[in-house]
Amino acid sequence: MEFLRTRGKDLCLVDTQDVNDFFVHLRVHRNLKRISQSHRASVLRSFFRFLRRRGFLSENPCDGLGQLRVEKKLPQFLTQEEVAKILDTLKRERDEHPGDFSCARNWALLELLYASGVRVSEASRIKLEDIDFAKNTIRVRGKGGKNESFLSMKPQKRPWRRILSCGAPPSQKPNSSS
């Protein structure tokens, strides 16, 4: 509304040029990111659609407004050197504590993530019953538990067996004081 006030324009007289000028103003003078501009465009479309339906406007000034392209961020990833450092650290911990459940789990999960490309959220949902040693597969559920795929686990078989040999994680072990 302030933008219209500075132009001496009434809300019911807004046209497509005013809307375009507003977005130039947001980009140039307010240095707003595309995602914020896109949100504002969506709000303006809805608002002017409402005014049009109620009879305050003869046409929607946002009808000529195109979709703003929002830049997509590329996913961040680790370099080969960073992965090697992590693997070396986990291997050292695993070798120093051969029966430790956490060390075995961490090693198996990192190897799975690195070898298969599954998301961390997908790997964190893997349950014991999802691992089939006879078929050498691991069932992975996608986002929202909808997509389901089976990974070959031949390269990861030993780390997963090592987890089982360590027994239950500390939080699932029976209370020894009873």
C-alpha cells in the first residue's frame, strides 16, 4: 500500500504496469530475493482476484504477471578428501572398540550413504527387518515413507553383520540392576 501511496494511486485503479513497477522496486530498491518476490506475487494475485470477484476491479492487474523463476540451491556435498577423513576416523574408532555398537553402526551407515547415495533421512529410517542377508538387500523408504526401493548390500554386508554381532544398542539392553 505504501508503494501506491508514494505514486498517488488508488488501490482500485492499479494496472499491470503498477504491478510490474512494484516488482522492479522490490528487486532494485529493496534488494529482495526472488523467493520473497515470488511469495509477494502469489499474495498479490490472490488479493486482486478477491477484489475482482467482489466487483472492486474490472480486471485483475496480475493477470499479465508471469511466474518468477526462483533459483534452486544445489545440494552441498563432501569432497573425496573429506569423506576419506571421516572414513579413517570411523575405521580407527571401530578398530579401537571392536565390540562397540555405536562404532559399528556409524561405520555401516556412512558406508551405506557413500556407496548408495540414499538420503540421510532414508538411512535413518532403516530397521533391522529391512535388512535381508539372504537376498543381500536393504529396503529403503523414500520421503514420506512412500517410495520404496531395495539396495544391493553386497559391499555393505560385513558392516551390517558387525552391528548384529555387537548385540543390542545400549538403550535397548536389559537393565542389569534388576
